[in-house]
Amino acid sequence: MISVRDMSFSYTKKPFIEHMSFEVKSGEIFGFLGPSGAGKSTLQKIMTGLLPGYGGSVLVLGGEAGRPGDGFYEKIGVDFEFPSLYEKLTARENLRFFASLYRKHRDMDALLSEVGLYNDGDKKVSDYSKGMKSRLDFVKALLHDPE
């Protein structure tokens, strides 16, 4: 699913990420842990095609991340550090909106149930706790059934 080989990146002339290599196979759960400023968000932006200009190879679903092809964003699901939700909408309204951006999607009520938010699906996101927003953002990343 993901193959990173000898990847390096820098925002300046000073190296920021150097010679990083790892692999994530289909079905594996993989996360990044580290202190603030370690490069976790930068790496995520590189792997999602949002930050070009890296050295080495970053393959996601067989294609180079720096050149995402047609349908790339239909195939991946990303849960960033900070929720990207519409606070004035309910959870279900948010999920309906985001589902409309994709060709296919999973049952939102089943996903809400899996993360313990089914009974709160009609609450405005502004009334959610930080943890509830995080779980809803996770559901949003899975909504379109990414590979």
C-alpha cells in the first residue's frame, strides 16, 4: 500500500527528514508517534501529494505520491491531526456533505455506531468534545471506503 524508500525533505537548506524508509502492507494499521516538530505532519502531507519536492521514492498504491493520478484521493483515507469539520452542521450533515464528494461511500450510521457516535449524529459538531470531533474526523476518513 505504501512504500517509502530513502525519502528526504527539507523546508530550507538544513535537512529536516533524511533517508526515511518504511513499508505498510494492505490491512496493516500504521501510525506516527513522535515529539512536536519531528516531521509527522510533513510526512503525511508528502504521502498525500500535498507537499512535493522530496527526494527518494514515496509510493502510495503503486504511484508516486508527488504525482497523484486520477482517482488517487478516491482510494486513500486521511485523518489529519486537527479535525476538518463544519462546526455549524451536525455529524450526519457533515458526513452527507463529504460523501457527496466521492463516487461511493459506506453506511454513515454504521460507521458512527462503530465509534460510539450514533446517538450523537444529529448534534451540531460545535457541541462535540475534542474526542468526539476526532472520532468523527476518523469516520470521515473511512466514509468513502478507501483502499
